[in-house]
Amino acid sequence: MNIEQLTEKENRTYEDRRLDGSSIIMECLLEQGVDTVFGYPGGKVLNIYDALYRYSDRITHILTSHEQNAAHAADGYARSTGKTGVVIATSGPGATNLVTGIATAFMDSIPMVAITGNVPTGLLGLDSFQEVDITGITMPVTKHNYIVKDISKLADTVREAFAIAGNGRKGPVLIDIPQDITSAFCSFANKPATIPEPQKRFTLDGEITNAAQVITQSRKPFIYAGGGVVSADAQKELERFAELVDAPVSLSLMGQCAFDNTSERYIGMMGMHGTKTSSLAIGECDLLIVLGSRFSDRVMCDDSFARHTRVLHIDIDPAEINKNVSVQDNVIGDLKYILSELNRQIPPQSHKDWMEQIRAWEKQYPLVMDAGNTQNTVLPNDVMETLDKLTEGKAIITTEVGQHQMWTAQFFRFREKGTFLTSGGLGTMGYGLGAAIGAKIGNPDKAVINIAGDGSFYMNLTELSTLAKYGIPVVELVMDNRVLGMVRQWQKLFFGGRFSNTTLEKNTDFRQLAAAFGIEFYEITEKSAIEPTLKAAIELNKPALVICKICEDVNVLPMVPPGGSVLEPIMTIDS
């Protein structure tokens, strides 16, 4: 639609007018379809927050307790809705508090626009109060960033930031705006947001045809899919592709929503804590088809990964091809488009013997919980499987980072896009509760549960006050083993059982804590209480804290040791 095609009433909206910088920011956010922002006010964003007050009927602002969690909330909003998340913070410590949240989004390719304030342009570079070079600080962890020193460039900068964040391989973009720019006036005209075309391909014609030929020649194909499938909204195309190729499917941690975990083709997660079946499939397949994954070290484990098999890598980012693993074939571009084309070109394949071998391995090496030397009746797999049953896999699950994160990926069966939100690349303890806030704001009709370890919980528990303030019905489920479980597990295995600073030894009364924040409290201490307690907390439809007592000796297995081969995971640990 161009301006000439607008009605007279609509055309008036697009006429030039003089607005202050803060109003220009609001108008540009509205152009991009933004209805919710997360943040924390401060001196250098006072003009922006005054504009938020004036635009409060069109843009909702969620005030968190800490800027880092505001960034995680914008991240969770983006992952669960497919929209670009927006976070606002003031200069100095407000801006630096965003850095971990921005880096989390960057590592996982999540679209986010972070808006920070700064000192007036005349004070830049003078070590002024609460001045930091936030563009310099965030350069390594943003897709692009800006400092706007000219009011006439503000609108186009905001528009360009959204285009960059949401196009190609997605990621965070930061806009730093000096205070005087937010109060200066400038001629402004609205523009309709442009929707970028998918980046279908970057290289030569014939790559997809070549890939189709390679696939049809394979006798033991194995599909490994990552978060790029979710980002490209290509779940249906992947489902069809797996049926046509007649192949087993494994997923990365970031790819858990890419394929229905209840499918008979799904053989579990791959990598350090992946299934034995996926490890054996890597060793025996004759073609590894990698879709939207970057070969993280937690997947490869060592340099022997896929060394003896042909690898076909399909990804939107050319920089990922041959970066960590040498591949024989590749296609670069939008996964949804590429998979659609492959589905059109590939005739139905049949690999009966290969699929029977896969099922035999699954029977021989089922994924079971290693309970350690404990008589504890509450095991994490029981909790995850019960949660899966109660929600029919349709809830949005966020996690912190640690053992509970792996147990969630192993035992909760994800079925739908945007239902598993976790910090995969950066591994950010404290991510989940902020992300759950953003997810619930963006998806008010879905149940949202944040699964945390007690170590992570202590990093962000102040956000319980945010849940209470807005009445956000998130269930905070804490797997309480009184230790930093994942680090302790490593100390047990590789540091002679010397548990240095991983025993928390805190005497927090969680019931009183919940009461202090004004939210409901539940506790699980035995297996029989798991289902009724979780059911009550979910059906309450109010903010709730659920403490689930588990033993510190419960381990995450399988586990590939540092420097070990993915083909040889540890299956048991002696206590």
C-alpha cells in the first residue's frame, strides 16, 4: 500500500507534523505493531517515559524489578509470539544491566530492540554522571547498534533497527539515544511497516536440487534440527520432510519446539545430555541432514563428531557453514522455503531396516532417570511427565539453566512452536522468570510455567513482586535440592567429589517469602503430591510459587564427559 492509495482520513495520519523525539519513538513503535514494552525508568529516559504515559492507551509498559529481567521478558515475549520484543532502560547502570539479556538473545538469535537513554550529546565522552559507551559495550552481542545524535535520523533508525532484528538470522539491536534527542523536535511522517521478503537463497541455483539428490541416494538418513526451524516457522515443513525422507529426527536444546516430541520418529535430544539412541545414530547414519543448527560444542562434544558420515547443512547464515564442522553439501537460505522446495522434489523414501534399527536402540537404551543413592520418592522425571500430562504439552515452559533445564528437555514432550523458552547459547541462570513474564503477557490464554533450580531462583526471585503487581498468573516451579546441581554433578565426576561452594546452605522460608510477595504457595515433598499440587497451582490462574523437594544426588544422564565423544556417553554414576 502506498500513500496515494490511502483514504483521506488515513492520509492525514501520514502528513508531516512536528513531534519531539520521544513521541517519534512511540509512533515508530506503533508502526511496527508494538503493543507492549518492558523496562525500568531513569533520569535519561524521562522524556521517553513521559511519552509512554501519553501513549499508555496504545502501548502497555511492564515494569520489572531489574533491567536484566526486563530484557529477558522482551526475549520471552519474542520467542513465544514471533514478534520483536522491546525493552527500555536508562543510561549507565540501567543500560549495562541489559547486557546479559541482550547477549542471551544474541546467542539464541532472538529478535529484540533495546532502547537506552544517554547523557545529552554535549556531555558525551566527558565521563558524565551515569554515562557509559553502551554501543561499544554491546557491539559483540548485538546484530547491530546505533547512537542517535541527529533528531532527523531518529525515525529511520528505529525502523531500520526493527528490520535488522527481524530479518535473516534474527537478533537483538540496540538504539542509544541521548537525552536532548528525546526532547528535540523534528518534522515527522508515519510510514507503514515493511515486511521483508524471506531470504530464499544466497548462492547458486541448483543447490536444492543437489540436496534432494543427495537425500534420495541415502540409505540411513538422520535429521538433526535446531532453533532455526522454529525461527523460520518451518515446523510443518519439517514434519512433512521427515515423512518423505523416512528418517529419525533429533533436536538441539533450542530446537525442542521444531518437531513433535510425541512422534515415533523423534529419538530425543542430541549432544552432551542427549539420548544414547541419537549418539548411536550419529555413528551409523550415512547422511546427517542438519537444519538450522550451528553445531554447538555441547552438541559436537569433540572433533570426532560426524567425521565418518556425509553432512548436508541447511542454514540461513553463511557464516555457520563449515565453521565448526566440515560439510560436503550445503544450502543457504530460508528454511521454510528450502524445505518446501525439497518436499516438492523428493519422492517418498523407504528405509525400513534403518528405522527398525533405530527402534531397537530405543528399546535397548530407554531414557530413564538416574536417581543416585537416594530413597527420595520425588524424582524430576515424574514432575516433568506429570506436568506434560496435565497441560497436554500445550503450556509454555520457560526454564532457568542447570539440571532442571536438561530434565525439562528430556522428559517434557513439546509439540508446538513457542512453547519452550530457555537460554541455550549463553546459559543464563536467572533467565526463566523474566521470560515467563514476557511469554504470559504475549499469550494470556496459555498456561505459563517457569521451571527453576533453587540456585537460579535466588538470582531473580524479586520478579515475584512483578507477578503480584500485575496479577500475572505464572507458576514458578522450583526444583529445590539445596545445591547448584549441575556444577555439583561435575564436581562429583571430575573433581573428586570436592563440592566447593555448590552447597547453598540457605535457610529461606519459602512459604513466608511467597506470603511477603503476595502470591500463593505450594510444596511437593512426596510423589503422591505431584499431580494434585501441580494441578491446583495451574488451575488457580494466579501467581504461584511451587517448591518441589528433590535429592541433591539425582543426576542428569546420559552425559558426555569433557573432551569425550558423543558416541560414548556416561550412562550411570556411582554415588
